Amino acid sequence: MSGIDACIKVAQFTAAAGEMAPFPFIKDAAQCVVLVLETFKNTSKNTKDMEELAESIITILVAVRDTVIKHGPSSATRFQTICMEYQTCMTNLLSKLNSGRRDQRGIWQYLRATKVSDDINDLRQRVQAIQDSFLIRTTTMTQFALCDVHNEITTGFSTLTGSVETSERNITTIKDTVKEMCTLGVRQSEDMQILSARLQGSLQRGLYKGSVWDIIPGNIHIIAPVTHSLTKYHIIRYQDSYCTVENSDTWKVIRKYQTSGENREDAMKQLEQDLDFFMKQRHPNLPQIFGVCRSPDLPAIIFLLHGTKRVPFDHYLHDLPVTRFIQFFSELVKAILCVFE
């Protein structure tokens, strides 16, 4: 295939593409180029000069086509004027070539004599200038777009960095708060343990054998005697009286142990024996101990009153049925045996 044949194929393709392309005005110019190049082909002087002229013509067409395809419809309007001039040039050239039914020699002489080549080169330079303008503008716009993208990325990254730093500060604050709460919880737990130990120690110090209150004489307030005379137990005498104890408003019964002369030790021994007996017994008919005062000046046992009244022992036995009397003495014997075991 000769060079002119190749140029004809390009022109035909461009004319066909003009049907779908966003620059329909290039279609008519391409069709004129096809007719001109076919005339060149039919000339017997199909020399190198003729092929160079054909390539110059097709170069303009290809340049316009490729530029519009690359830069879109906005560039088509810039090429519309030059395409119209290009089409006019090709139409005039075709008209001159066909006028008077020139023979092949006449066509060759016409092309050599006229400035067709110069006109085509001028159009090609103008197309090249438009291409360069588009290239510069596209490069500039691309740089601006890149700058905008860079600025957006920088701004977004700065915002993201700020958000991350804020999140890190918030997380650090939360961690510090949690740590402080844990530390406070440990301290409170330790304080509670210390308080519990102190309270337990205080309770232990205020209890006798861990069961009944150990009361000092100053916390006992005697109200009135229960009996008007002292009861003698061997050489030890005791007297029951009503009383109240500090921090307790309910009445209780206090049994004060007394001795004659200097037998205080005997009173304390008797107190210990009775205390041991009553602490071991949990019988409902026996008085329940509230506390004890182990001061030598006031050896005493304090019983809970429970709102009952005292009944003389002989009256209690007289009113008991036979079965209950036997049961009472049986329980009493067992209790006495437990004391001496």
C-alpha cells in the first residue's frame, strides 16, 4: 500500500467517526480530503512530493481529530473555525483539480505552480499552535487540580491528626480516671478493713469471753432494789436491783455480790462461778445474761428483764403440775451436773 492509500484510509475513518463524534463539522472536511487524495492517487506523477503533500493534508485532519477526542467537546469549538477554513481549502483545491477536466499532467503542473503546499503548511502550523495552547492549559489546570487535591488531603490529614490526638487525650483522661477510681477503691477497701478491724477490736474489748458485755461501774445506773433484803449464798450475799446501762434504755436486773470484811476474793470467785453457769445455760426459764461488771468495787451480773415479773421459788414449785415438776427437777439436775463437769 502506497503512502497516499494509507492517508485515504485515515481520512475515510475520520469521516465515519464524525457521525458519532462531538464535532460533526470535521465530517465534511474529511470527505473532501478523501476526494482530493483519490485525485492524487489517480495522477501518474505519484511521486514522493505528491505523497508528502498528502501526508501534510492528512496530518491536519488527524491533529484536529485527536485533540478533540483528548480534550473533549470544549476544544471542538476552538477547532471549528480552522476546520471550516480547512474544508474550504480542500473544496477549492478539488474544484481546481476538476475544472476543465485536467489531465494528469495538468494536475501535476497546477500543484507545482500554485501555493497549495504553503497554504496547507500554514493550516498545519495553526493547528499545532492550538494543540500547544491546549497542552499548556491542560497542564496548568492539572497543576491547579493537583494543588487543590493536595490542599484537601493536607487539610483532611490535619483534621484527622487533630481528631486522633483528641481521641488519644480523651483515652488518656479516661485511663487516668479509671486508675484514680481503682486507687480510690483500693484505699476505701483498706480503710474499711482497718475500720472493721478497729470495730472488731473495740467489740472484743467490750465483750467478756466474746459473749456478754463487759461493763464498767460508771455505765451502770441502779434504779431500785427488787428485794428488800440481801440473799445469802454461803458466806456471800447478793442483792438484785433494777438498773439501766449506758446506751440501753430498757430496764435490766443487776445482781450485786457482797462480802463481809475483807473477803472480796470470795465474792469475785462466786461471781465467776455463777457467770460460768449462766453463760452455759440457754434455758427459757433461766435468766439470760446481758453483761458483767468485774470491778472489785461492784462485782455484779446484769440480766435481761424480758418484761417478766419475779415469782418466789416455792410459789413456782407449788403451782407446777406433777409431770412438769418432775421435768423441771430433771432439767435442773442435768444443769447442775453440767456445771460440775
